Amino acid sequence: MRNMAKLRLTAAWSVEEDGVTAWIVEIPNVITQGATVDEALANLKDALDTAIAYQKEKVSQQQGVFTKELEFA
């Protein structure tokens, strides 16, 4: 069985009157909201997946740019 790569990221959040805003400290622009802290933190995975997919698509459209997946344990 293949070992799964692990990359640890830091979640930060602020609680406001109208809900919770959460973001990933190490990756700019990965921001989401939720009614509760738990909901906002759960939404971070979707926000991260969306940001990664967007960046991969953006890079794949550039001529002369090569990519390679890396695993971080």
C-alpha cells in the first residue's frame, strides 16, 4: 500500500456577528465562511481543493511550463 503524503497547514479564523471567516495561513486567498467555527473549518477543504484545481488549470494552459507532483511527508 502506498504511503499517503502529509502536508500540515494552519487554519486561522475570526468570529464576527454574522458568522465565522476562516483561512489557511500558508496559502494566500484560501478563505471561506460558515455559520460556526466547525462549519467554516470544514469548508476550508473545499476552498483549498478549489484553489488547487484553479492553479493547476491555469498552469496547464501556459506554454513551455512543465509540472511534477511532489509528496511532502
